[in-house]
Amino acid sequence: MGEEHMNDSRLSPADESILKYLRNQVDRLAVEQYRRDAGPNAANEYWYAADDLKAFVSKLRKEGKNI
């Protein structure tokens, strides 16, 4: 019974992939927004990516997932 609960708290491969993608987006855009040749929406893109990551992580934690 305890082992089943442990498995429920692990991320699925799909969730792991999404989490990795969102983290990479945030990391990339965090640097890109300060580049001299960054587009006019670079800062907005960073904040949207960070907000998406925050919302996804929050959803997973509410589901009892260990992150």
C-alpha cells in the first residue's frame, strides 16, 4: 500500500517532458531578454514562460507530485 502511494507521487514521463521543456524555455528566455538584439516582446515572453512554469508546478504539487 505504501509503495502505491510512492508511485502516485512520481511524475509521469509526459509530465517530466513538459516540466523539462518549460524550465528550458524559462532559462533560455531569461538570458535572451537582456540581449542587445532581443525582440520587443522578449521580456513579455519570459514572463509568460515563467508564469506557465509556475502554474504547471503548482498544479502538479496540488496533485501530490514530488518535484
